[in-house]
Amino acid sequence: MPRTPISLRRRPLLPRSGIYGLAAVLILLFLSGCSHQPLQPWHTEALTAEFTAAKAAEFHTFEGYRRLEDRLFAELDEKVVAATPTGPAYALVRYSRGSAADPEKQATNWNRSFELTAEAPAGGVLLLHGMSDSPYSLRALGRRLNQRGYWGDRPAPARPRYSPLGAS
């Protein structure tokens, strides 16, 4: 029986039609990702009261930082919260007044900087959240440390983004 010669040429992993099909699927996915909803006010508004390195020299105390934060939240309320609709479609939108995610509905707004004090502190702790997070994410850890006698220390002069126990 004669043997069939074996081709030494490597076959492509995907035939040409497969490559074209894959390219078409990727293009469709890209185009469907580009047809999104319009941006909301929380995506587009530029808030001028935000803390910046240029403003760092203005704040030498935690109270000073909190005053800036008060101005920022007032501006946020004016420019974003006031422009965000309410109702069932916005039930989980953080900036929709009265929604389930509205931090103002809580007894303590954990999205604001906070300090947990201790009568006889065992030490001081500074908790810093990541850029896309908020002090809320550090609440449980801050409470746990506070129960063990730790206190969030006062800020050092002109220290950018300093906030005791989970501030923003």
C-alpha cells in the first residue's frame, strides 16, 4: 500500500474565514460598546471645591479640611444631585435624592471624612482609601480599630489627602 506523503507545511490555527469571522465579531462588540447611554451629570460636572495639591497649604487641621469638604458636598448637591432625576428608574443611583443608595438617608454619611475618637488612645491610625473608593469602604476597619482603643490622628500641616480614619 502506497503511503500518502505528509505535508510539512503547518496549517494555520484558524482558517482565513475564521479570522474574518473573529474580526467581524470584535468590530461588532466594539461598536455595540460605543452606543452607550448619554453621560450623566456625575460624569460631566467639574467640581471646583475638590481638594488639590495646590490647595494643600490652606489646610493645617482636620477641621480645615472638613470645611473644604463641606463646600465640595454643597457644590456636588447643587450641580449633580439637583440635576439627577428621582423615581423607580433611579432607585439605586447614589446621586438621586431619596434613592436606596442616597448617603444622606443614613444617620451618618459614611462618604464623608470621619474621625473616631478614643478616651485613652492606644495609638493613632490613618486609613486612606483608593482613588475610586470612599471613606465608607474603611468604616468597618476603622470601627474595629477604634473598639481596640485606636484614634485617628490629627492631620499634619499641608499634607495632601490626609484624613483620619477613612476620610476622602
